[in-house]
Amino acid sequence: MRSFFAEPPAWVSRIVRVVTAIELTIGALALLVIFFLVLVQAGQRYLPFEGWSWTGELARFSLVWLTFVVAGVLVTSDSHIALEMVDSVRSPLIRRVVRVISCLVVATIGVGLTAEAWELTMSQGVLKSPAMRMPMSWLYGISLIGFVSTTIRAAVAAVVFAVVGVPEPSPEDEELGVA
């Protein structure tokens, strides 16, 4: 079991890479939409006619999608916001226990967010956004992808940390004061 988590089979790594690429693509598209729409909104201020109200609404929705759809990738790459105070503790056992508990907390919160996003996706289809008239279930449906990913990735990370252990900080990280 330890070897499975330390060196996952090629097919598992491939699936993780594909899912990560999909999530990052959705996130990149959301970021591009935000960038483009903010430029459009800025340009509309100088035009003699009334601007499009849907641009602000879609930019806000894209920010929500960007935030939640890449959350799972951040958990896997260990790039999410974290207190790195525990990483400086010398005891590998304490670091391992804290990292496993923190991943389990993230997974538990992810289960709650997934359940709520599922409920909102199923029940909010009749509601439409004010400017675009987009079904609100779309807003929650895309966010649901990120919540499911975060939950699964945090649970897997907890198992990996429990079985394999926490990676040792690199000498570069220690020199920079990161670890």
C-alpha cells in the first residue's frame, strides 16, 4: 500500500493530470473572461451610450468559478493558504499528524460544500440572474466541480500523509524561511 501512494501507477497519475488540466483550463478561461470583461467595463465608461450590465455580472460569476474550480488543484500541489509554522517542528510524527488532521478537516468541509452546491444546483434552476438571465444552477454547478475535487484531493492527501509521511522541507525552502 505504501508503494502505491509513494509511486502511484501510471494510469492514476494520468487521470490526475487530465483532471488537473481540465480544472486549470476552466480556471484560466474564467480569468481571461474576467480580464476581458473588466476592460470592456472600463471602455464603456467613455462611450456616449449606456453600457452592458451583464458584463459585471459575468465577471463576478467568473471570479466565483475561478476561486472554487482551482481549489482542488491547490490542495494537491500544496499551494493553498496554510500555516507553515508546523513545518518547522523537528518531529516528523507531529508534522504528519497535523497534516493528516488538516487534510481531513478540509475534506470534511468539502463534503459539506459539495452537498450544499448539489442542493443549490438541483433547486435553483428556476432562478435566473438579473442581467444575463443565466440559470443560477449553472453558477453552483461549475462550483460543484471544484468542491468535489477539493474533497477527493484532500482525502487522498490525508491518506498519503498518513501512509507515506510528510515531505521534508528542501534546503532552499529552509534558507528562504519558507519551511
